[in-house]
Amino acid sequence: MTLVKELKKRRTFGIISHPDAGKTTLTEKLLLFGGAIQEAGAVKSNKIKKTATSDFMEIEKQRGISVATSVMGFEYKGKNINILDTPGHQDFAEDTYRTLTAVDSVIVVVDVAKGVEAQTEKLVQVCRMRDTPIIVFINKLDREGKDAFDLIDELESKLNLTLSPLSWPVGMGIDFQGVYNKWENNLLLYKEVSKQKVTDSININLDDDSLSQHIGEKAAKQLREEIELIQEVYPTFNRADYLSGKVCPVFFGSALNNFGVKELLDCFAEIAPHPQPKKAEERLVQPEEDKFSGFVFKIHANMDPNHRNRIAFVKVVSGKFQRNTNYMHVRMGKNLKFSSPTTFMASKKSLVEDAFPGDIIGLPDSGNFRIGDTLTEGEKLNFKGIPSFSPEHFRFINNADPMKTKQLFKGIDQLMDEGVAQLFTLESNGRKIIGTVGALQYEVIQYRLEHEYGAKCTYEPFPAYKACWIESKDDQQLEEFKRLKNRYLARDKFDQLVFLADSQFSLQMSQEKFDKITFHLKSEF
Ligand code: G4P
């Protein structure tokens, strides 16, 4: 099969949601439909349980398990579908942001009763930065929830999206009877038979007289009115607008009850994009180009402390990747050959001979890779779009065992390459500050430094509000800023200048006073 045919079959996407909205349940149901797993419960073991928030050992263990399910691939209707797993735990949000750089589209799961939650907002924002096509799945329709119109309004205003409902609920809460699927023009009935909820799909047009036989006169009238209203108020779905990120189709269902999931998957398989061109600093790289290129979006440490092996996850951007072939590691400027690259089919890991755009391959790594690294057939390309975001927590890191200084620095260096946290070095005195998204990472770092590198560390508070990457069009103003704010200036691992603002107020004041300086909350701009 030609490269173009192969890549056109690929659908690589991520499922995102606020914890508890039903991401794991939906993933599992999609895998069941795809035949990648045989029973429910297989994905659950991968989930970082909310009860384990303070038990980081448990989380590390679960992260170990999750390496096998980082990518879940299956075939459906002639398409090779790859779901990239994103950690649900918000302390690992940075991992999720990075994984989103490797997807071609996303499904956002929203709880019908809770609507838009904090994490939904953040993640959708990241998708919008890149115009990633989004499908919204409103979940838990079997429960009492918000009115569908209100919910759509809320999604549009809080997430800044334009929505186009492709299915619509019939009734709500105890009156809930099912959904009308506009995409396929059929009615999905949600029935209870012998105390079991079952789904019954009926091909029916809204104008058919028999509609009221299925859902009753009143509900049929209401459904017709509501669908008419939807058609007036929301844009008619068109694929081009979805693909450019302008309009997001919406589906309603219940993942737990397997209700509306197949409809979602059918539509997804039909409309979701195949691998897209990707921007490198040098040029736009097209997936159908002959020459292989790819980038590392995730690095996973192995659990065995005696072997510091890691797996670097590479998304193939263009061309065909082949085993035992020399590829250039662009940052290091050296050639590397991979004898045991792996792919992932649900929980099975297997050796791969070749891979195509959209595929994710796991490369065993002994410390050569850093997140964002590019592999090519020789061309110097650096893929953009893997920014670091401002951490939420900041602490000084101190060496607690002077005999192990080398180990400590090596450990910190490698953990930062993996993207566990961010390291800043203060301009004024060279002290090291670790910035993280969640407080949990400090425990993880301390534990891993000790067990994997034999080094010990302690922390001290560093009261910072946000890290802002500095860009200035005016050298004089920049010099003045540097002089005044010297105590709060640091360098990140790429030697970029960062302002560690101590409060929202101080950031605001600086923005007002230094109007030629831009304060970015992410490292790429
Ligand atoms: P997450 O990955 O987004 O964090 O959510 P997850 O799928 O784990 O779902 C969170 C909870 O919501 C689970 O219940 C799950 O069973 C439930 N759930 C998911 N989809 C539906 C749905 O369509 N309807 C209803 N009523 N519930 C749903 P839990 O009690 O927290 O976990 P468990 O004991 O069921 O595993």
C-alpha cells in the first residue's frame, strides 16, 4: 500500500475531560467496539485513582502500567484508529498538554450535570491554540442534568466554541427516552427491558407519523420543535468548518450504558481528520512527503530503578519509519538506529518494522531524548508546538547530600528532559527552582532522585505566582526591567529569560510599566 493510502487510513486522537466526566469509560467502550479489548474494566487499571492523590507510590506504579496503554490502537471500518491516553490526574496536566501536540483531533467529554469544569476549559484552550478539530460528547444522559439548550450555551460561552448538535436528547432525567441522531436520521431509544437498559436504534424521519408511537405525542412534538429551533440557531454541520476548528459537532449519550457511543464512533470514523501537516521552525512538513520525520512528545521512565531505560514516544509526521535504519537526531546532530521500536495495540506491545504518519512508535532510550526532539532522514527540522506552560508551584531545590552532587544534577537533568517538571536557574545567584503543575510532583522527584540516582534533595518555598517568558522589542526597556527585577529573573533549560512574578499584582504592574515587553505564559510564542 502506498504511503498516501496508509496515512489516509490513520485517525490519531485524544479524549479529554475534567476528571470523572467519563473519559475512561468512553475510551473503554470505543475499544470494545473496535475489538481491541474483550471485556470492560481493562482500561480502568490504568487510571490514576482520585483516592490516591497523596499516595504517589501508587501513582508511579500506575504510571508504569500506563506505558502499555499510552496508545490504544484498533481498526474500525477500514480506519486505523489510535487513541492517545491522557492522564486524568490534574497534577499531570502538562503531560496532557504535550500529548495534545501529537493528536490530529480530540473528543471532549462533558458531564451533563456538571457542564464546563476547570480542566475542560484549560484543555480546550490548548486545543484551540492549534485549531485542533473537536467533537463534544455530552455524557451521563441517564442522569438528571442540565437543559440541553442551556448546556450548549454554556459550552459556547465558556469554551469559546461554535457548536453544531448532531444529536439531540428526547426528554431529560426521569423523562429521558433517548436521542435523535441528526447525523444518521435515526432515533436511539433508551429502554429498560427486564431491568436492563438497552439501546434500540430505529431509522425514522422526524416527519414520520410513527415517531409518536415510539416516544409519545408530547415528546414527539417537543422534539420536532427543538430540532427546528436547533436548525435555526446553530450552524448546519459542514466538515470543512469542523476540520478547520471553527465548528464542533455535539453528540449526547451515556458511555456507561453504551448509549450513543457507536453513533459517535461512526461519525468520528467518517469525519475526523487523517494526519495533518505540521509546522517546523524551518517550514511546513506535509505527511505525504517521502522522507521520514517525527518528534518526541512524551518520555516514559521504566519502573526498574536498576535500568535507567526509558521509552520515547515518537509521532510520525511524514514519510515511512523503518526499523534498523539510521535517522538523524537533529538536536544532537548524530545518527541513531533503532533495533526494537514498538507499537501498541491496546495493552499489547509489539515490535514494529515500519510506521506511517499518524502512528506512534515507542523507542527505547538511554537518555538521548528530550521532549520536543526531532528525528529526520538528515534534514534539520525542529517541530514547533510543544511549549512549556507556566507552572503553578515553585520551590527551591537543595542538595541534601554533597557527596552525590553529580548524581543530583544528572537526575534533575533527566527528569526535566522527561517533562516531569521545569527547572529555572536564578540569574542573581544561580540557585535552582523547580516549577510544577501539581504539588505531587515534588514527592515524585524526591523519590525518583533517591531511588534511581542515589541523590537526596530538600525543598524550600519560593513564593512565585507565575513564570512569564519575556520578549522585548525595546532593548533599553529590557535593560531597565532586568535591573529592577533582577531578583525575580531566571533562565529556563533552553536559556530563555523568564520572569518569576511573585504576585498577580506585581505582574500587572510590570505589564503596565514596561509596555514594550510581552509577558508570555508559555515558552513558545
Ligand atoms: P474519568 O476517566 O473522566 O475520570 O471518568 P470515568 O470514566 O472513570 O467515570 C467517572 C465516574 O462516572 C465512574 O463512576 C463512571 O462509572 C461514571 N460514569 C461514566 N459514564 C457514565 C454514564 O454515562 N452514566 C453514569 N450514570 N455514570 C457514568 P465511579 O463510581 O467514580 O467509578 P466506578 O466505581 O464506576 O468505576
